Amino acid sequence: MKVQPAAFLRTTLPLGMDALDDYDSGRYHSIWLPDHMVSFWPDSIWTPEFTDLATVSPSPHRHLDAMAVAAAAAVKTENTLLATCVVDTVRRHPSLLAQSALTISHLSKGRFIMGLGSGETENTVPYGFDFSKPVGRFEESLQVIKLLWESEGPVNFEGKFYKLHHARLDTELYEGKAPPIWIGAAGPRMLDITGRFADGWWPAGAWTPEEYADKLKVIRDSAERAGRDPMAIVPAFVTTCLLGDDDELAEILEAPLIKAWILQISAASLKEFGFDHPMGENWRGYQDIDPAILTRERILEMLDKVEPEAILAVIPNGSPKKVAQRLKAYVDAGLRVPKLLDYGSMAGLKFGAISAAKVRETEDELLRLCGQ
């Protein structure tokens, strides 16, 4: 299986639909659309005092609905796969997910991938959604989605979270094929579910190549136990990196939004790299982020404690050639669809302006290293 990078289409304002021509050129495996209500950056430091990005966008949370944007992208492109990255199964009922996915599948003529995940605190709890037992809810959602896609006529279903009574979804699959389901999974239960249900794996995490290989093995072992072809599940990876030479990296690492990246990793994960978390030993990463309540005082205290060496230990960093060599280790571990996120673009407008070119250079070098 060849290696082919994925592209991201921003789903925040201002919306960059003009990038679709480049993304649809055949260079990319797929175009992924993030689905959020809230971003990870604390409100308290999204101000001109801390970043000039706040001078062009009043909030980092100006998100649009990924499914709606995917539908628009479906009719503006012709070649490349489109996917959500990832829609959670807390905010949307599985019957609506099933219908929306079929809608976009028809609009895109079979090019839609349903990217699904179990959800995150900042996108659910503030809006009153029940975020208890998210993995159990996720698995049951998959069962309902597949039941509606695969059944003819009304169906009944009695689960812990969902009940169907004479429910039907008579919209036929596009050319008889259900949209592929790719799952954002990291923990053991989600990896097992991925092996039993998914067509692709779309994770994001601070993992070594060895850890990535171990998690991929869990998925493939699960698929084999379920009687599925383990090699048919496409391994992807959202890789956060910092692209720049030594001088650029020194400047990037001083930016408050770059230091705040540490919020996205748990204390337990950071400890594996030999560092204590500035938010304390019980910090859970994504699941503890609530941008509205992380006060200025608490964030300033955290920023003073952030060790640049901790960020560099976790995130691939350096020149495009150096980062590509690092990514090649993930390819050797099984990765086939890499997506590079140059987090250095969050250091300010100057770095954002040159980020896309650096990502492209890194992709080119990675493909060269892979013999493509």
C-alpha cells in the first residue's frame, strides 16, 4: 500500500474553500474536515496581548458544522475523498449520522468517509450533552448506523442508549456501497472497536513510532478475531509538528499558544517522556480542557512552568527534511495516510504565512524517502 498524505480543510471562519482546487489535484489521499464547537486554546490568552492572531480573528472558536461544509466541498470537487475529522457520537443521534453520511455520499458520488470518534469534553459538556460512558455510546451508535444502512424496510433496536421502533432509512447506498467508517481511537476499547467495525484508523496522539505500531497491532488482532481482513483497515495519523530552523524554533517556542499546546497532552503521557506536567499530575489532556474556565491567572502560571524541552521531546520538530525522517519511522511502523499539522503556525501571523509551504516540502521529502 502506498503512502499518500491527507489535507485539512479548515472549518472555522474565514472559510478557505479556495484551497479545494489544490486539494482536489490528485496529490492527496483525502480532505479531512475538523468538527468542533470549541477549540483547545484558552480564551484568556486569545488576545492581542498574547498573539497577533487575535487581531484577525476575534475568537478561536468560530467553527462551522463539518458535515455541512463536507456537503459543500462534495459538489466543488471531483476526485479526492472527503472525510470528517472526527464527528462525535454524543452530539448527533446515529440515525442522523447515517442519513447525513448517505447524503454526502450521493453528493460526492461515493467519495465520503465518515470519520467518527467518541467525543471530547469541551464540545459536549458545556452544551448539556450526557458525556457519561462515551465509548459504550460510541459502539452502540456504530451498530445503529450499520443497521440502518444494511437493512431493508423498518427495523427495531433495543440498546442501552438508543431505541428504534419501526425505523427506516430507505435511501439506497451510493452504487450499493456504504460510506467507509474511519475511527479516531487511542485507548484499548476504542482500538478494539476499530478492529471490529472500521475501514480506517485516524488517530492523533503523542506517540513514539513503537507505540503507534503497538496500537495498530491491537486493531489488526481485533479485526482478525472478528473474521475481518486486518490489512484492509487503512492506518492514518494526525501528526503535530513544529517546522523551522533553530532560530525559528527558538522564537516559536516562546509563543504563548505554542506553550499552551501542553494542555492537549495528559500528565501520564508527558511523564513517559520524562517531564512533569505544569497543570499537575492529574491533568488528563483533552478531556480537561474547557477554554472558558481556564483563567488568565492559571494559564500564566502554567506558561511559566512549561519547559520547551518537554514540547520538543514530544512533537517532531526541525527542518522539513528532519521532520520527514521522523515521520518515515511511523511509515515503517505501518502508517499509510499521514497528515502533518504544523503547530508552529500558531506562533503568529508571520509563521502562519509560511506554514503551508513548509508542510508541502515535508510531504515531498517524506514521499521521496518512501520511494515515491
